[in-house]
Amino acid sequence: MALSLIIVISVSSSSCDFGVTQKGSYCYNNEVENKSVRVNIEEAKTLSKITALNQSIIFLSQLSLEKNIAYRIKAMSNNLKKDNIQINNQLNNLAEKKLILLPNSLDEKQRNALSNMDDGNFSEVYLDKVEELLKSEIKQLQYLSAITNDVDFKVLTVKVLVKLNYNLNQITKIESLTI
């Protein structure tokens, strides 16, 4: 009785499901899958936020083209609108590929307030608002780039960030000329 047989059973804190293939069985870790799902959900949420910001920029740019404002601001607005329509198409294509539903609406209150603004005050408010939206969109794209390992998302963020940073620089230049 001096020797006892001690059996040690270790319990893992992670759960796993077992699967069987032709080559044998394997343990499928649920934690890895759960983390992947959380990342996919966060990617989808971030892409939705980026799309909403992008649509707001398109709306504001179109609105500025209808106002009686300085030519350089209208020219910048036209380029901004074209770039953001291209970005919107890229976002929609990627969302479709990844089976992500994107928003397709703008804040009605914001839309009415800006639409009813007189031309004299519009330019400054427009430039400030678009600058704010671009900075938010850039921040969201940088966040998306940081959280994802998906090549499609990485490529999109690089392409879009180049355009958005260029547009942000254009707004900064125009604002410095109007001061």
C-alpha cells in the first residue's frame, strides 16, 4: 500500500468540439471561432459607420454645388463628391462580397438644417462639417485596418485613406485661403 496510483486529469478552460475527417478526428476550438466572429461583427459595424459618413459627405457635396458659393469651394466639392461616390461603390462591392448590409440613410434633421442655410453662412459650415466627417471616416478606416486580418479590408483601407487624406488637405488649403 506504500505505492498508490495517482491519476492526474487536467481540465482545459477552453471548450472544443470534435470533428471527424477521413484522416482522423480533430478538436475544433470554439474560442478561436468566437474571436473570429467578434472580429467579423466589428468589421461589419465599422464598415457601416464608414458608409454612413461617406454618404453624408456625398450629400453635403451635392448640396454645396446647389448653393451660390465661391468657385474654389464648388470645384473642391465636385471632386469630393466624385471621390466619395467611387469610395461608396467600393464599400458597397466589398459589403456585398462579405454579405454585410450597409445603411442607406442620412440624418434628416442635419439634412434640413443645412439645406435651409443661406448661402453666406453655408461655405464655412460646409467646410467645417466635411472636415469633421472626413476626420471621422479616416479614424474609422484606421481602426478597421488595425482590427482586421482580411486582405480585402486592408486593400480597401489603403486605397480609401489616400483619397480621404488628399481631400482633407484640399479643405485645409481652402480654409487657409479664406481666413
